[in-house]
Amino acid sequence: MDIMNVKRLLEINPGRGINRSDNPKVYEKNIFYKEYQERNNQQNMSTFIETHGILLQLVSRFLSPEIFKHNEAGQIPAKILHAINYIQLNLDQDLSVTQLAKSANLHTDYFSRLFYHYTGERPVKYIHEKRIERAQYLMVTTQMTYSEIAAQTGFENVYYFSRIFKRITGTSPGHYKKQMDLLNF
């Protein structure tokens, strides 16, 4: 059945594969995204729904029923989810706990405690970790300099970036990049 689904997916979506490159260093290119988005916009509604249905069916094979159990005590409040989303979308901006708390209409201390309760991390540490994750991605997929990566991930300067990078990963940006280059070679 999965083979039939994949064949049908290819039949109703001709030329929709990522044909440009399988090189991770070329992955993040806006021109490719725009082209794929244009194709999405040209697709009729029935094909769109059928495509999503097939994809959901294929992905469902990898999900277990435990994932879908809802634990009311574990639901994250909308204000914290909004903060997490805002952080992820604005890693290159100046992010402060005060700013996030103000956006959520909460006192800074209360926001920080609430954030910690639902994420297991303090907001500043969470921001640093997400910035370093993004920096690691940029190191592997682009030819950007450390200064450019620092700017793209919201660090004031390359020295502060390097210090936080080493604190979180246990290695310097240069050593990390060399390790990744060796793995990709």
C-alpha cells in the first residue's frame, strides 16, 4: 500500500522533487523555496488535499499511539508557546527576558519561572541554545564567516559567540567546523 501511495504521490505531483542538489551546503536557498511555493500555489485543491492525505498516511507509520495521548498537566500555556515561537523566529534580534515577559503581559520573574516550569530551562539559556543550534546549522550548510554567523544568530560579537558556543557544545566553533568538515568529506 505504501508503494502505491508513493507512486500516486509522484503521479499527481510531477517534477516536485528536490532535484537541484542533495548537498546540505546548498540546502537553504530562498530561490528554491520561492519556486516550490509557486508550485504549491498553482496546485488545485483536490490535488493539494490528496497529497497531504498521502503524506500524513506515510508519516503515520512512524508514529506510535503514545505520542497522541494528551496530558492536561503538560499543556504549555499560549503565552509560553508564543515566546518560544518568537525566539525561534527572531534569533538574529536582540532578545531579552524583560522583552519576552512584557510581550506576554507577565512580570519578568513570573515569566521566567513559568518558562522554566514548561521548558525545563531558563529563558536566557534557552535562547543561547537555540542560537547555537542555528549557528551549527549555518556552519555546516553555508560558507559564512564566524562574524557573519554571530550576527545572524544575534550575538553582539564573535568573541561572545565563541564563548557561548564553547559553553554549550564543549568545543570551539573552529574545532566544531573542522569536525563537521571531516564528517562530510
